[in-house]
Amino acid sequence: MRRDTTMGTDSTRAPEGATTFTNNDDAAIIAAWDRRATAFATLQELPDNPRGEGETPERHAQWAIVDAAEAEICTSVATTARGAEIQLWCAAVYQFDDAEDEGPCYRADLDFFTAQGDRRDWKDRLVIAALGSLRAMQAPKVDTTVWDAALAEYEPIRKRWPEDFDEGEALPTREERDAAYKGFKQRLPEYQAARDRFMAVPAPTIGALAIKMGIADPVDDDHFELCRLDAERLAGGAA
């Protein structure tokens, strides 16, 4: 169970200079967090002092690792959302009151807290909201450059395709309409080829897949298969 005392004279300090932070990826904070988590996991396996007062030497050694890691985390300046999230988790373990909160704080188990919803105190929910925001900032960014370029290239063709046909249908005489339709049929393979080229570009997001499905030929098995493969990939499958 978490000690109520703050760092005191029995705490092992971080090595001299260890709190100087120069890593742009917050490597020092993350390494300290990992040491802290490992020490806490070890503490859960160690028995309490049978005399009931103070810590055993074994437990004291692990708490010293926790204290030194927290000292490094506290005095470092986070430059990423991950680093800031770690610092906030370290604070949360001292702010949240329930004993059952300690383990999830050391594990950074955000789902444990968000599942409790409005059952938490307002002050806790504000911290949990901040943790959730920092976690969301770490979501991998999807590169849509290729998709955006392909869509921008195809959109004018997609727009021109029905316009071409409608313009022929609007001509005043049958002879003119027949000639226009003949020209349209000659150009139709170009329109279809442009659509096929676009359909071959993998959809990078669910929103992109929805666009792709709207453009697909509904009776083209190849188009259906391309969309299916995209759906499996975006859902985390092997495709």
C-alpha cells in the first residue's frame, strides 16, 4: 500500500546529474517510469513487516527505487505527451484516495478510471480527463498524403463523367445526341480506368474507406475486394 509520507531522509536520491533532461523523446522520464513500475510490482510480491511498523529492508530498497525514479520524473521537463502523462500519473497516485487506485496509477491503467465515470470525485475526473487528453495525443498519426493526392486527381474526372453524358442527352436533335453518345462511349474506358486507378489506392482511414465505397462500382467484384481488404486492415487484421 502507498506510504503516506513524502520523500524524506530515508529516500535514495537520483544520481547527480541524472535529472538533466536532453532527450526530445522523453527517454529519461520513460526509463524512470519503467524502473518505478518494476519496483512497485516487486513490492506487491514482498511480505509486509511482520512487526507491523516500518518497512523491511527488502521493501525499503524497492521504495527507494520508486522515490529516486519519481525525483527524476519530477525534475525533468517533459517535451512529449507521453512524458507529461507519466508526470501526471505520478501525481495522481498521491491525489486519489482509494487504496484500490494505487495499482492502476502505477500501471497507468486509464481504462480503470474512465470506466468509473461520474462515480469519481470531480477533482479526480478533471485529472482523468487530462490523462485521457494526453493519451489521445499519442495516437499514431495517419499519413493521408497519397490518398489525398489520388482523390484530388480523381474528383474532377468523377465530376466530369456524368456531366459528359448529361450534356449529350441535352442536345436538341436525335442525330446530335447519337453522335454525343458515341463519343461518350469512346471516352468511357478512360473514365473507368481513372476510377480503377483510384480504387487501387489503399484507404488510410475509416472515413476514406466510406468515400472509396461510395465511388466503387457496385457490381465490380474487384472493387468490392479492394474495399474488403481495406476494412480488414483498418480493423487490425492481417490484410
